[in-house]
Amino acid sequence: MMKPQSLGRFLLPLAGCLSATSLWAGVLDDLNASQKETVKSGKQLLITEDIAGKPWPKVIVYQLVNATPEEVAAVFTDYKNAKVYTPNILKSEVVQEISATVKDIDYGVDVPILPDEYYTARNTLTSPQKDTYRIEWKLLRAVQTKDSEGVLIIEPHGDQALMCYRNLVTPGSGMAGLLRSKAVSQMRDVVSALAARVEKEKASEPDLLAKQVKELRKNLGQ
């Protein structure tokens, strides 16, 4: 059952349209009118979906950003900088480039109560249509986590970018049930932090943002 919450991140890897009309038939198509209005008003919307046999729910977060989809994708795929702006991230390092668009990333996460978690995820970047970007991730190995997979979809909405972040984490600890609410709220923080970082770079670090966009275009062969 789908249920909106006022919470929303645990593991980072932490998503298309040409007009507002096609947008609402896209990633927001499953939302009701009230939920769509929440997103369009600029507020973050978080939805959780309980999955049979999983201690943590699937988390879906929608948020608008005052930037272009390309700029959001460029900041997110600058993986080594994730530790600079993402809460509780201790480490983010590209350890293998399978191709220009497929990269293995080592992350370290500060986990409450339990020992810190270190894991490797394979992130895959695609641009299925103009001004639309998808970054999918899949857990390769971890100290404690059994599985994690998700996607960030980024698409245009007027002069803004719409992010749709979806993540499902299967923790390995017997204490995972105690951390459910914290995990969900942390996932929300991932999206908030990314939006804030993109807007900050647009306002005060344009040279860095331009470099990131250039790298994104190169990786996509544009």
C-alpha cells in the first residue's frame, strides 16, 4: 500500500519529458491530485511502500530544483564530491570505470547505533530522451547491507528540474527494525542535500558547475 509520509535516506546510491503536459503523464502519473499539488508547490513529497519480507520500505521522493535537469545530473554524477554535501557520508570514491557512463563507487556511511557501513555500488547513467537523465544504482558488496537498488530520474518542469528518487535497501542487521524511521528520514535528506547543493553551485560556484556539466556531456558523448 502506498502511503505519503512527512519523513524521508539511508544509503546513497540515491529521476523525462519535454513539456509540463508530458511531465504529469510521466514520473508523477501514479500520484493523486493532492500529491501532485504538493510537488508543484515546491514542497518535497515522500512516499513509502511496504514490501513483503523487507524490513525497510521502498522510498520514493519527489522534489523540484531551481536548476536544469542537466545541472542536477552533472552534480549528482560528480560522485567524488558526494561526501562534501551529503549528510552522514564519510567516503565517496570512484574505484572502477566500466565505461564513461557506468562506474563503481565506494561509499562510507555514518550509521547510528550500529557500526559504520562501507559498500560499493554500480551507478549507471543514461539519457533516454532530451533533457531527461536516469542514474540507476545496484549494490555490489557491503559490510552489513544485504541489498540496495534504486534510481534517480531527473526531468524538466518549466524552468525547473523535477527529481524522482527511488530506493530500496535491505539491511543485514538484526537491529534494522529499530532504525527504520531513521533510514527513511535519511533518504529524504539525500534528496534535500542534492537540491541545495545544485542551487548553491548555481549561485556561488558557477565555474565548478560548468566543469561538471562539461564532464556529463563528455560521458554521454554529447
